[in-house]
Amino acid sequence: MARRAVLGSLGALLASACSPTTLLNAVAPRGGVVTASASYAEGERHGLDVYAPAEARGAPVVVFIYGGGWRAGDRGMYRFLGATLAAAGLVCVVPDYRVWPEVRSPAFVQDAAQAVGWAQAHAAEYGGDPTKLFLMGHSAGAQMVALLALNPAWLAAVGMQPGRDLRGVIGLSGPYDFLPLQSETLKQIFGPEEERPASQPINFVTSGAPPMLLATGDEDTTVLPRNSQRLAAKLRAAGNQAELIIYRGVGHAAIVGAFAAPLGFVAPVKRDVLRFIAERSRG
């Protein structure tokens, strides 16, 4: 019962779009972590934060795209995640991107691609190795990183190729196969019905995709676990590497909150992500 109460409070915290002064960011690692901010394109929603180990040399690089239903979110909310990964020896880039109603699909995927291009170009300035580049996203952010990995047109626009330039992709509670749309707001975000299939990562699975780790919780009622299960199955059927993890008793917000040290008991998400990155950073 106590665990469920903690998870419920976590869900309320992350859903409130609270500031970097909230609990999770207040306990984020600080010693040995260097932070910086930059812009990857012009515009208010085109800034990013970089978290890096103080003595980083050739560290793997992770671009994290947060969720928010394609309507909300702020990179400052995720200091706890960026600093946690930096303390573990990674360079983490957390960009903002435009959201609805300022834009609709696929503008936010275009922004994410530009941020990834920036990360590859500038990783070495922060002690990162641009040849060890990973993408990670939560919720709507997972949908975006999956599209970047599976539809080569997006990264081609910034001179990159998924199979060549990405060591791996991590999706946390992502919507990958969510048609038909029921929400009137989502219908506006994803445009006319004939355009909507292009928003579904599962529709772009072919051979040669980057290795993927798809993690979700069996109590996620916001994005049902079947999204991860279906994408993993289709990736494997096409001959790709796809690891599927379903955490028992974990909901939608808790899977990303578990990166914070006080909530590590929720699920070993941090351990599994670091293992996935380490295994694919060798050589």
C-alpha cells in the first residue's frame, strides 16, 4: 500500500509540469556533474541542456526526449534524469521542442531530429563520443525517438543515418501503434486521417534498424503495454535486435521517475538502461 501511495504521488508530481526546484531535481546528483545550455536552432522552444561527467573522455551520448502528450513539457523538469546519467558516466542531452497548438505533427519530430544532429556535432565538446550515440524517450518522446530510428527520412534531413549513426534506442512507455485515434485533441495534433499512419513507428519497421530496448509497466493505463509488445515483435520478425522489459506494478510516470535515487526501488530502469548502453558501446 505504501509503495502504491508513493507511485501515486510521483504520477501527480510529473503530471503537474512542476519546476526544477521540485523534489526529484532537488536530490539530483551534483558532484562531478557539469551542466551547460545551448540552442540547436532558432526559437524559444529550441534550447537544450547538457549534463556531462566532469572528466568525461569518449563517453557515450544519450539524447533524451521527454513526453507530455505532444502538448506540454519542459527540459528543466528532467534535471534528475540528466544528472543521474552524467553521474553514471554518460553525456546526456535534453532538448525542448515545439508542441501543440503552436505546431502539429510532425513538427516536433523535425525538432527532435535537429537536436540529435546538434548532439552528434557537439558531443566531443562535452567529453562525449559521437560514434556512441543513443536516443531515449519517454511517452510521446519515445514515439519520436522510435520514428527517428525507423523512418530514415527524419535523420537524413540532418545528414545522419539511423543504422550507421545510432548505437541504440531506448523507449520508455512509448506509443508506437496507437491508431485509430479516439481523442479529439489527438486528431487535431496528428492531422487528417490520411496523414496519421506516418505517425506510427510500427509502420516503418524494416531490417537494419538500430538495437532497441522497449520498457514499460504492466500498470500503465496511459500508454498500454501492447504498444511496446507489438513493436518488439515486429522488430524481431524483421531480424532486428529488440529487448522488451515489462516491469510489474509500474505505471506511466513511475518508469521515468525511477531514475531518481529515492525512487530507484520502483523498478531497475536505470540499471537496465545503463546495461543496454554499456553493451552497445563496446568497440
